Amino acid sequence: MAERKSWSLGGALRNMFGRQTIDESTWEDLEDALLSADFGPTITDEVIEELREQVSRFNTTDPRDLKRMLREVIEERLSKFDTTLNLSARPAVTLMVGVNGVGKTTTIGKFARFLRNFNRSVVVGAADTFRAAAVEQLDTWAMRADVRIVRPQQYGQDPASVAYQTVEVAMNEGFEMVIIDTAGRLQTKAGLMDELTKIHRVVEKLTPVSEVLLVLDATTGQNGVSQAEAFIEHAGVTGLVITKLDGSAKGGFVLSVQERTGLPIKLIGTGEGINDLTGFTPHVFAEQLLADA
């Protein structure tokens, strides 16, 4: 199994599962642990209710049974969503969206490396032309990932034209994957959503957009979801990327954000290194979440 990460819920549950029996204090401690891991009150209540029913049905008092049941319940809920990246088109175009500060540009560099590790050729487009720093940052990450970058030809160039040029390069030079950075903030939300709609429309004059991935920061929890609701509502988001899971004990956020948004998690970031972005597998995640319990 993959390296255990510090976002494991297991540490908070270790003492509970190490007891001799399941009693009322077990349920209280489990509730506290789930809430502290950012499962949210609704999911916490539902999970505990389901576990109580199973414990009663199987007439067990063994905390080890409860641990196994908890892992299975988490995995089952996570598996309701199709986490497969839809990248079979050539070129496969991914738009990356999200508010500034969530690690979007960094994530693009890691995603490009992730695809290169599968021997896919990649070009990235610096269409966040409203922040000069974003273009330079993406350039740095493109070099680290060993991928081609298409930069604006002049300061403040129309983002949709940069996106269009990026896809043109991919089609003319045979790149398999296109990842396009987009702005996270403009003067108004309406203006930002209009800009993203325009990028989508212009790209699709050349080829369909395969994925629109919304980047969320696990450390901001539910507040981050609230900040991103305009993207979810207007940007045609097809999946989520959760960053900064390494520095938080917020593993429950992964489950709660899928259920709150109705969108599958496609990628998770678990560290600062260029290879610290992986595809999302419910079975592996559920096991890692309880790895130290």
C-alpha cells in the first residue's frame, strides 16, 4: 500500500478500537473523531446510525469488527462516484479552475508530471493572463514537469485566445494532453464565470473539453466549498482535485465534499513534491484513513 500520510483518521481512533468492548463511550468518541476529521454533522450522524445498526444486526461487541465496518461504510460511500479521469480523446483538454490561493497553478505542474509518468505528451496553457505571477509560476512548474508551455504573447492577452493557441499547438504538434490554467479572481464573479464560459466555447471550436477540474484546498474545509460554489454552478465542473491533504487531519472532507457537491474527486495532492499528486481510489483512501487505528 502507498506510504501512510498524516491525514489519517486512525490516530484519533486507536485508543477506541483498542478497548475490550463496544459501549456508549465508544459511540461518543467515534462521533468526536469523525467531526474533528471534517466529516460534517450530517454524514457523521448517518455513518454512526449505519454502524449501530450493523453492530446490532451482527450482535458483536468487538471493536475490531467496528473498525472493519467503519472502513467498509466509508469506502462504500466514496465509491458512489466515478473517479475515473476522462482523458481518452486526442488531444484530451483539461481546464483547471478554482479560487486563487488553493494551489491551482502548482497542481497543474503536478498533474502534468502525473501524466508524463504515464508516458503521455503534455502541453500546458498559461491562460491566467490577469496575474503575471501566475504565468511565471506555471512556467517554472512546466520546466520541473518537463512539459511544453504556451505563454501569452503580450501582457493581458485575452485568456480564451491563449487557450485556443494551446490547443492549436497540441493538434499541430501531436501532444496528447492539454492542461489550461484559468483565472481564479476577476473584478466580479459574473465576469470570471463569463471568461471561463468563453474559454470553454473557444476551445470547443477545435475539440471537446474532456475535463473541467475544480481545485479545492482541504485545509479550508467547508469554507473552501462555499468560496467555490460559483465555479460549481457555472463552470461546467466535471471533477474535483483536493490539495494539501498532507498538512491536515481533515480526511473526512474528501467524503463530505463529494456528497455536498455531487462531484467526484479525481485527484488528490498529498505533499509539496512534484510527484505528490495521485489519482483517487476509494478503497486505498479508506484504508489509509484508518491506517493507524
